Amino acid sequence: MDLGDPRAEVAGGALENHEETEQPSSYRDNDQLIIPETDERPVHVEPDLVEQAGELAARGEMSAALTMLRSLVSRDPANSRARAAMASLLERRGDVEGALAELGRALDSHPDDITLLVARATLLASRARYDQAEVDLRRAAKVNDRSAEVQVQLGMLFSKRARWREAIEPLLAAVAADPSRADAQYYLGEAYNHIDDLPQALVAYEAAATLQPANMRALKGIGIVLDRLGRPAEAAAAYRRARDSQKK
């Protein structure tokens, strides 16, 4: 090549520029296309059929919701979330035995699921099947004794059975796990009141009323305890607050 030829200078400059220019990050040697690590690919997300069934139920389309859930568990029998949703809908329709059956099937696949155990225990307790409910709640407590929900339900169960002294321990555990649980404080007040520990009952009722100012039962409990303590004027004020809470 003639070095004096201006075309050679252009060619040489082009070659130099080519060597100095970095190749795009998508390419490597031999011009092989490599997809960069930052390349985003579309992700296909399956529709949440349990959520869709819940939306149908919220619109009053209960049969359609149940059909969707039954189809889902027929394809995936171990889907405990779908079975729990079915149980809830069946209970709303008055089919308690059907609801219990679905929760039982869900627990067969997930025996230590606290949510399922509490759901079945709550349903059993609402039908006065207290012994069976207690079995489920004690099992749940073994899985996680720091669960405020489990301890509240256990304390409420003992209260329904008038086992007031037994109710205190799980309710105290519930308050320790979650101080914002007004229901735990209320039932704690009930338990203390029934064993005549009036100062502690008053503390618990007042805590419940502080957490839920419109909690009529807690306000009424304050009035009852103040009456029992011989403080009628304060009791009357508590009763007025209880009445006023229902007007809001």
C-alpha cells in the first residue's frame, strides 16, 4: 500500500479508532451475542384464584366463589389456603360441618399450621365443642407459645368454660406478646373480676378501654368493679361512658 495515498491514512485511522472503541457490553469475542445481566425479561404471574374467589364472595356470588375454590383444591388437594377460604364461605352459609371438614383436610396436609388450628378451634368453640377446641389450641401453643392469637383464644376458651384462674396465664402471655390486644385485656379483666382480684380487674378493664375507647363491655366492667370497690360516683361515670360509647 502506498503510504502517501490519503486513502491509506483514512483506513489506518479507521483501524485505530476501531481498536480503541470498546464493544457494547452485550458482545464478547467472535461477535457472540451475550444477554447482559441487567436485561429484564417479562415474568408470567398466575392469577390468585383464592383472592378472586374472595372478590366473588364479597359481591354476593357465593356459589361461583365456592365452585372456583373446589376446582382449585381438586387440582391441588394440599392447597390449605384454598381450603381455609372454602371453610370460611361454608360457615357463612351455615354449613358448619362442611367447614370443619375442609379445615380437617387442610390440617391433614399441614398439621402444624397455627392459622388453621385456631380457625378450627374458634369454630368448634362457637358450637360449644370446647374439648375439641382446646385440643387444637394446645397443639397450636406447642408450635408457637408466643403467638398472641393462640394465647388469646386459649384464654377466651377457658373464660367460656368459667375456668377463670386458668384463663389468666394465657391472657397474660397474650398481653406480653402483643400489648395492643384489647380483647386480651378485656378477658383478663373478666378473669380477675370473677376471682375477686378487683384491683387487677380494674387495671385490665381500663387498659382495654384505653386501647378501644368505644369498648362498651370494658367500660361497663370498670363500672362493675368500681361498684364492688364501694366507689359509686366513679362507677356511675363509667356506666355513662359505656352508654355514650354506643351513641357514636
